[in-house]
Amino acid sequence: MAEIITLKQGEAKLLTLTVTDDSGAAVNLSGCTLFLGVKRPKGEDYAFSKDHSAFNLGQAGQGIVTVFLGDADTDQTPGPYVGELKVTFPGAAPNTVEKSGDLALTIERAVTA
């Protein structure tokens, strides 16, 4: 995922994510469990995260999911961040857990009047 997602500090935003395989085809996410964690590069702790219940799965069959980032989520120190989308596929134990390509995010400083 080469695109850098730019977020404004303290601004709520609906984030749309499309998961594709190596050939660029959409991955069917129906029945999968999702987790998004966002942290500073080389950081160990998440600045914020979203569990499965936060995702809108209306287009999961086409590999598209959305998640709402509230103003408290994006109210972070400006700079680069890395997002990790973890997908757990249903099936017999052990479930298959895959991590999508990391997401490049930037939080820009809020402009105040």
C-alpha cells in the first residue's frame, strides 16, 4: 500500500480500507475478524486501535471495510504513523491470522485560530 493516509490532528474521519491479494484482486473479508492498530514507527504501544466491532462490514465481500476514527483517536502528536490491519479468517483451529501490508499514515498539526 503505497498511498499515505493523511489525518488532521483531532479531526474525526471515516477511513475506508480495501484489502487485496498479491495479484490486486479483492479479498473476501466476509466472516473475518478485523483489528486496526496505529503506532509510531518503531513504537511498541498503539497510539490508538479499533477492534472488530468498530468496523462497517457492509462491503466485506468485495474486500472493502470502513472504520470511524474519532477526534480522540487522531488527537496525537503530529508526524508519521504505521497502521497494522490484522485479519483473522474463520475456520478450524488454529484460525489463520494475516496482517495486511502496513498502512502509512501521517497526522498533521491542527490549525487553530
